[in-house]
Amino acid sequence: MGLSIEVGIVTDLLEHDEEGAEYFVEQFSTLSRYLATVGLRPHVDPEDVEVWSCDMYGYSGLHYLRRFAAHVHYGLKLPSPGDDHASKDPMLARYYADFDRRAANGTPGSFDHLILHSDAEGYYLPQDFEAVLIPGADFPVAGGMVGSSHRLLEETLRLATLLELPLDLDPEDDRVFMAADSQGTGATLWERYGRESFSCLRLHHAAGHSIATGAAIVFT
């Protein structure tokens, strides 16, 4: 078991699980009511698009990339490749702790859409908005925080550049899996940051497909 991400989930589920599709239609309806309160367009997930999906590196893989991003945000040198304690990294903890202060000042962080999101469920919408959305109890949606696919694309592009990660690489390429399984070793920089690269590549491709199709990225 672990985190999966999908773009085009309504299209996918309509073929074999109408009840499941209806759940996400209702989620997007609730989210659309919230979007109207903040001046954004409603989101209706398309019913006929090319579906894109993948498995992430368990639930922990995101934390490797988030830790890396937090170090970049604070202007530090690149950290060593992450390990099983990535989620407890002091810079990542600081990023979370600083969120309330930044939000009060109207100053977003460098990687809010990557970092300020559930690692188990939730959505990225194919709309460009600066601040991560928090619909709150009046508009309950899975994950509680909603990101922008456009901002996620930009954030992962910046991280990929630092990782020297070729974004035309197929996320299912054996080299990507080998790098993730041999974290900390490898001939290239991106291979040494294998789990960071694994997550970055998948999220970047998901964001691009979301923008191209108008379908949300869904964490499940």
C-alpha cells in the first residue's frame, strides 16, 4: 500500500465504478462552491480525457523531495540525499512552522504547493493561484489543502533543475526505480538523489497532464 496519484479520475471511474466517480463529482462540486467565494472558476473534472496515473514511493517518498525543497527555500546548500528521517528534518519542520506567519503577512513560501498538501489524499487543480487553498469546515474536501497544478509544475521544474533531473525521462524508466532503490549512490546527481528525483519526476508529469487536460491531480 502507498500513495497513488491520478489525473482524469472521473473518466477512469465512470468506466467501472460509477459510485466512485460520483464521490469525486461531489467533492469537486463542494470545492467549486468554495472556489466561488475566492474568485476562482469552478472545477468540473472532464469525463473523457486520457487518464494518467502512477504510484509514488510509498507514502514517504514525498518527504524526501519536500525536505530538499525546504533547504532550498532557506537558501542553504543542497542537503545530502535524504533518508528514512526526511519527514523529521529541522528545515522541513521550520517550513511548516513558518506557514502561519507567512500566511498572515500574505507572503507565500517558495514551495508551498509541494509542501503544504496532504501526503495521503487531496487535490491539485488546473488553475493558477498563488496561495494554497484551505476550504475549511464549511467546504469539507479530502486532504483539507488544495494546490495549483500550475504552481506545482513550476516548483518541480525548479527542483528538477537543481537535481539535474532530465524531465523528458519516462517516470516508469527502470533507471528511475533503480535510483530510488539505491538512494545516495549513482553516477549522476539526480541518481544520487534517487527518491527526491522519483517524486519530482512523477509530480511534474502529473502537473503537466493536469494543465493539458483540465483534470485535477488526485492523491489517493
